[in-house]
Amino acid sequence: MRKAVVLYICLLLSVWVEAHTMPSVLSQVKDTAACRRWVESRLSEMTLKQKIGQLFIHTVDPVTAPRNKAQIRKAIEEYGLGGLLFAKGRIDQQVQLTNLAQQWSRIPLLITFDGEWGLAMRLKDTPEFPKNRILGCVQDDSLIYRYGREVARQLREIGVQVNFAPVADVDNNPGNPVINTRSFGSNPKEVARKVIAYARGLEDGGVLAVCKHFPGHGDTDVDSHKALPVLPFDRARMDSIELYPFRRAIDAGVSGMMVGHLQVPELEEKPASISSDIITTMLQDEFHFSGLVFTDALEMRGIRQADDVCAQALLAGNDLLLAPRNLKREMTGVMNAIKKGLLTEEVITEKCRKVLTFKYALGLSQRPVVDEKDLKSRIRIPETDSLLLALDKAAVTVLKDSLEILPLELALSGNVLLSISPSIVDSYPFYNGLQESITINWVHARVDSLQSIRKRLRTAQQVIVALHQKDYESYVPFLQELAADKPLVVVSFVPQEDLKTMLPVLQHASAVVQAHVGTEAVQRYVAKVMTGRDKVTGRLSVGIPGWCQAGVGITIDPDCPYLYTPEDFGMDSRILARIDTIAQEGIDAQAYPGCHVLILKDGYPVYNKCFGTFTYDGSRKVKENDLYDLASLSKVTGTLLAVMKLYDEGKFGLTDRVSQYLPMLEDTRKSRITVQDLLFHESGLPAYWAFYKEAIDSKSCKGGLFRKKYDRYHTLQVDENLYACTGFVYKKEWVSSVRTGKYVLPLSDSLYLNADFRKEINRQLADIPLKGHSYRYSCLNFMLLKELVESVAGVALDVYLDSVFYKPMGLVHTAYNPLHRFDKSQIVPTAAEDFLRRTELQGYVNDEIAAFMGGVSGNAGLFSTAHDVGAVFQMLLDRGVYGGHRYLSRATCDLFITLQSEESRRGLGFDKPDTGHPEHSPCAAEAPQGVFGHTGFTGTCAWADPENDLVFVFLSNRTYPRAFNHKNLTKLNIRTRMQQAMYQSIKR
């Protein structure tokens, strides 16, 4: 007997060496000696009948009625069954029966399960994962692996060791009545990838995976449950299609294989499930499969007419016999085959030894007991729902975007959502998600009101059709008319197989998105994808006959938007490429850890690249939609827009005294300051004022808040010859470490400012002495402009800008106090340690004035992306128009972007080139006088050129980790040299 087991182990190892892979489940056995002892001990106690019984898997109903229990117990005790397969039922009853069955069995049973898409395939009220056809659209195989691990976890919770999954059949016959959505797709290589990922997940989770239905059930038009399908293909064809996923799975170490009831005349006349040529010769000898071989269910009509089918199946090479119709008759048939010499006891013993070895590997050397408490809560955990959503999202596929309208133009008005659904509420999550970013009207389709719908849609600029129901045929002619008249986007929240009747519409639609399901979460996700706030990567797993093939799919990535060819706009891409070198030079010189450079020509992106990382020692790469602290660039992308709009509406004039609108300036020397004085920086206000000092207890700073030399109280260097006191204490009336009462303005994650401190700042602002009225750049000018805007508009500056400009323009990544809307991981940090906030600044404004104004100030506070900043400047270039909507009058735009002070290079709020002294200019020497824009302390700038219709945006965090020792951005002329390359690329 010991020689026999050694022979089996040696045989297994020799197969593994030749095939390079042994079954994954067996490779997890750490103590092979213990395994051998347990197997041989069990074998030595068994009769021949009991050994035969170990090769049978009996199907039972998961019903706890006394009669059913008695039948199960009788089958186990009389025949010594090797395993059970439960039919459809309830999870609690299956677990009860599993525990009873394991008690009744001398040798622990293999509890098997037919869970191709998880427990929900057989058990009620359990998590239902997508079918394989949908999962085949997922491009991230790690998600499929996680899916396998999660299914394995759930199966182990209910005492299951074997899952009859994954389906490895290739879905290349649209007329197949039984495989179709159960397959991962029509491309053999893609099917193989998914099969391997799912199987690995199952087996790494402790459940034996069984690939089915060998040698391939995909290209048949007969259901093997009802008759015997025929595969009339030659071996070369089968090697390239049907057999391919199975071979790759075997190479990857899958531990189980189910043989289908299929006739393959090219290989043998007998059905595959009882063919030694197919199982022994091809599967085991040629393909080197040494795992467990299962028959498909032997009660199926495709095979059950065969005589002594179980004996034939064992002779052919199967190890386990699944669901024979009559246990007594089939076991008798096997015994008779042994008596006749067709089968030998040695063969039975070896198969039994193999089954016991796998049982040991699956943890069945001890009698398992399943905990029957809290089953549902143990099965569905939070990670389950997050995985379900991740799979659903990853399967969404953009099938068409012929006019490149996705993502949608956020500023475009005239959008209409037309929902085809049983109820109007079905589309609410989708509509709600869309209207967060775009202006859109919503119409619910009804067959009896198509004429009125036609009238309502007549003025629409583009129509988005949300399909939520399968019976939509009545709407197809109407949708065809719409597709011929205007851009039409079809979003299908129904299964792909239900789109056949929609083909005439899909063929003429501008864009098509296949979402597969219409859950609230998926609808919200698709809305984000369509408005450029999320990524989609799905690829169709199987084609739509008459329209598109498998593999079709368009990636939409907000971090990788479409880039136009510079040559299309008269620019040389080779010269523009110099910017790459300059950008990297800045990183190498530690001018900044990372940056984003965007150039628009005629409104189109001709250069758009991100470089570097968030921090010098970090791995988080800069991406398209990362938010930067704009610093003083906030002046022209925020405050100035509001000033221009209110001026445009005649709410004040440039020569108006600001004190007319700000009573706090009356009876002060500032009473005569005009709006124009503030915009030109000719008000006489000092360049800077440390408002925050009022919040600090000066007595807590020995030697003062700052010193020129390092000492034990002044340890944080903030400039080349300046050190700050880090042990100071804030006055309790102004700052608290707890958010409560008046302390509602966050300075950091652990410091909160009294909201009344903004009044204190304005009091100081009114009292600050003036220093003449010659040009002096000062942030204080724009602080007063903010107060002016809020006084005239009657709302806070950030609220006004969001409602009048940012939201209507679709600038979804522009915000003051961005942590209210965005995760910190999306925001680029500006300081490793700020002496006032005593922490890293990431999502909190770098500018201390803006910080102590609650994050919203006229001089700073705005966070945005290069794309949103570019949109603002493009709107100004286009004289107030963006996305077909006018935001500012042409006259106002002309005035503000052209008028220049007689005393400095400054325009009305904008900075401009110094063409007379190019060495002092913030722009490249090539920049025309008409250029306007601004720079920011954190390492930002944006410039617009009306003469050449150019927008240049550069965003960086040069202040990280500390601003004082990172001045190379200016020293190396990074921004101006990039601008220079832009101008030199223009073909004259």
C-alpha cells in the first residue's frame, strides 16, 4: 500500500515537472507526510464499495423536511458518498443540512456548489455578482481575482470546498441556447485571462475551481441538458479556439476540470464525458492535467441514455461522477464492470486515493462544522458591496464616440435627458449626477406623448437617451429621427443582449455607452464619466451582431484628455517638446516636485503634460485633475471675474470710490481710493500686513515671533535668515483645537478659527496707514475688492463665483476650501510644515491672509486644475463667451484685458509683459504687449495672448517643502523659457 501512494506522488510530480505546473490546491499542502498518513489510514479502513462511493457526488435538495433528511442520511451511510451538490434553495437550510451530512459521513464530504456568478446562482438573498459576459468587459484582471477570492470566502462560510466554475467556454455562437452570458466572451485569449484570474482567486481562497465544459461548449446550438451537442470542428480549429482557455488554465495550475456531454467526431464518436481519447489521452496525457476530473451532471439528457454511464465515465478517466440519476443502479454498474474485468480495483483505489488527497488539501482531514449564526451578515460584508460596485463600474463600456463629444462639453447649454423607463424615478440618479456638472432638462418618454416630446426637443442642442427598459421598440423610429437631426448619446442600462432592436439607432447615434445595469451607483458613475469626472476602460466581451465586434471600447480618462496635434494649428511639435526637458530640469534642480503644463491654441489643447510627483520623496505622480493652490493667480481667476461681472452689470464704475460700498473705509484716509486704484495697485496700501499676529499671544514667544538666528525657541527656518518661534500659543478667544461654537473655520485638521476674526482683519485693514499712491503691488488691494464684491452682490465671494461662473462653465475642479468637496489625495501639498498651522498644508490654503479669512480671500484661496484655469482664460480670450454662453460682455472684456496703467506694467487686475524691460518681465521676451495673466507664489501662472489666440498655464507647488529654499523656479526662468518654446514653435 505504501508503495502505491509513493507511486501516486511520484507520478504526480513527474507530470508537474513536465507540465511545469501542479494543481494549485495540492501545491498548498505544507506537510505532505501528514497528508500521506491520513490518506493511507483512511484507505486501509475502506471496502471496495466505500472506495467506489467516494467517487460519487450526489445531488440533494436543501430542504430540512424530515423525509429529505432521512433520504440524505441513507445515501451517505449506505453508499459512502464522496460529496454532495445542493440544488437551489435557502442558505440557512443548506448550512443545516451540510452540518448534518458531515456528521453522518465516516469520511468528510466534498461539499460542491454550482456558483458561476457566486452564491446567488443557487441560493436566495445572497450577493449577486455580474454574469461572466459582463465581467468579460473588465480590463483589470486583479478585480476578477478579487471576485474569485470573495466568492471563495462566501463559499467557505457555508462549508463549500468545490465550485463548479469558471466557465471556460468561448462564446462564439450567438445562437447558443445555454452558454451565452455564462462565458467571459468570444476572444479565446481574453476568456483565458479571466478564467485564470477567477480560478486563482477561488483556489487562493481555499476553494477548488473546476473549469467547464471541456473540450468547449461555446460554439453549439444545442443545450446538453436536453440533447447531445456536436462540435464538427477539426483539431487545429479547436486548438485555437475551444481548447485554448482550458490549456492556459491547466498551465496556470487549475485543480479541477469538468468534462461536458459533447460529441467531437474529430476526436472520438463517444460523448466527451465518457471518451478515453478525450479525457485520458488528450486532457491528462497530452495536456498534463493532474487535477480532479469531474463529469458534467450525469442526469442530463445529453448523456443519461448511455448504458452503465458511471462505469464508462470512470473507464474514460473521470475521477468524480456528478449527479447520476440512480445511485444504486450506477454503483452496481461500477461493481459489475470490476467483476467483468473492465475496471480493476487498483484503478478504483488510485482514484479514491486521489480524491482523498484533494480532500486533505482542502482541509477535510478534520470534520468541518459551519457556524449557523449570522449567516447573512457574514456573507455580505462592506467589502462585498464595494467589490460589486467596482466590478460594475469596470464593465461599463463606451462603444462609440464618433463626434468626440465625450466627456460632454460642460458649458454647453441645451442638453436634454430623455429617459425611456417604466417610471420617471428610474433615471433620477443619472439625472442628478449629470446636473451636478451640466445644465440639463429632463423628459420622461411615453409612447402616447411622442408628438409633444418632439416639440420639447426641437430646440435641444444634444439629447442623452437613458435606456432602462427592454421593451423599447415603439420608440426606435422616433430615436432614429433624433439621431439624424442632432447629436444623440445613447446610454444603455439594460443587458447587451437586449440591444438588438436598437441597432438602427446605435448606428446613427453620436455616442453609445453600455452600462449593463441600472443601479443607482452605476448611474451616478456613468454620469461622472460623461462629465469628465471619472474614468472608463471597458471593452466589449462579445460583439453585437450587425454592428460592432468584441474588443470594441473607448477609454475616457480625465487624467489623459484628448490632445490635438500642434501641426494642425501651425505649431511645431518638435519645438514644443523642449518643454519636456525644461520641466524635468526644474524637477532635477528642485524648483518644484511636480508640475502641469497646458497650452491651448485656438481653444484646443496642443500641449498638455504632467511631470513629477506631489513631493520629492513621494511616489504619487501628478495627474490631470489634481488641484493646485493657485495663490495670487486666484486674483484673476476668482476675484477679478466677479469685479468684471458686477462692472458689466453697471453695479459700480472704475472711478467709483470704494468707500461708497464699504462703510468701514468712511472717515479714513482710504475713503478716496477708487476701484481702479485697487486694480492698478495704486491705492497706497502697504505690500503686506501680518493680520494673523492678533491671534497669537505675543507673551508666549520669547524673543519675538521671528529671529534672524536659530535658537531653542526659534527652530523653524522660514527664510534664508529668518527663524520662527514654534512654541507660541494662540489666544483662546481666537483659536481652538476643537471645532465648537464660534470656532468653525478650519486652519488645519486640528486648529479652528473664531469666525469673528474676519471682522478683526477688516478692522485692521481699515486702520492700516497708507504710503502714497504710487504703484505698489499689494495683496491688500484685492482683499478690499473681495469686500466690495460681497457688499454689492450680497453674497459671499465663493458662492457668487460658483453660481455665476464656475458651475455654469462646468469648472468642477475649481473651489475655495477644496476639502469640502475633494479628497485630500487629489490636492497637491504646498508645505511640509507651516509654522502657523504646525502641519503639512494639503488642501488648506498656503497664504496666511487667506487662511485667517476662512480660506476665502480676494488675494488668494482658490484651488483649481490647469484645465479649469485654461477655460477661464479662454473665455476671456473669446471676449466673455464659453461653450456657446456669454458670461461677460465683449466691451467689458476688451476694457479689462487692454487697459494698462501709466505708472507700471499692470493692467486692470491683470499682470502684463514688461516689453520695455524684458529682463524684468514675467513673460518670455517673445510675448506681445497684449498678453495678460498673473503669477502665484506657490509656483503658478497663466497667460493669454489675444494676438496669437494662445493660453499658457503652468501649475506647480514650488513652495514644497519650504518656500524659502526653493527659488529655482524664478532663477532658472522655467516658466518664461517654456513660454519661449511655445512662441518659437509657431510656424511663421
